Amino acid sequence: MSLNSKQFQAARKYGYRSGLEHKISIDLKERKVKYLYEKVKIEWEDLCYRTYTPDFVLNNGIIIESKGMFTAGDRRKHLAVKKQHPKLDIRFIFENSRRKLRKGSNTTYANWCEKHGFMYDTRVIPEAWVKEKGKHNYPTVIPFPLKKVRR
């Protein structure tokens, strides 16, 4: 069993979807930072209504999205969410911000964030983000469970 597989199993055991999310949660707990983990739903429109569930929402309103792989679908979604919710402060924590968007590309995850006005860092949420006075622009919280619409 590979190291990544063990990390994934450990993350799932504690309710996280990836080893990076689990590591971030441990770091936040050690620093006694209050946060929400996947408790918020943000509606966005893409030919139909969808919801985006941020990984972490810090107490100051900063939304943290952790990414190992940053797919074209992820990038498209985040551009649409930013356009439809410009007051939200969405930031990325990448496993490796120097990773290329795709094979043969010169653009890294970091380059993409800079181009589109997203803040980012690698592996750990910077202390400055945690201490930053947020605007408390929390996204709309949709009560759980979501009600199904009959057609």
C-alpha cells in the first residue's frame, strides 16, 4: 500500500476527502483557529443551478479550498463562482502550487491564481490569513439536508 493510499484512508477515517484537507484541519486545530469544514453551500449557475461546498470557511469569512489536482472543471467552476459572488474571499492551498495545469503547459497553478486574482499558498494556511480581519462575507448557508425539487 502506497503512502498516498494510507494518507487517503486516514483522511477518510476522520471525515475528510483528502490527505491535504486532513493536514490542514490538524494545523488549524493546533493553532486553535475556528473554522467550518464543508458546512456551507454556495449556489452558482451553469446552465442549471449548482452548489459549491468550500472545504474550509475560517471564522473571519475567508474561504479556503484545498487542491491536490486542479482540474479544468475546478478552474471553470471557481471562475464562475467568483463572477457570481464577487464579495466572497476564496483562496487556495495547493499540495504543489508549481504543478503545471496540464502536461506540456507552461502555466502553473500559481500562475493561474495570479492571472485570475485568487490568493494561494502551498500546503499550509499562512498565519497572516488566519489573523486577517475578514469582511465576514459569509456565503448563504443552505440548511442540511437539501430538499429535492419534484418535477
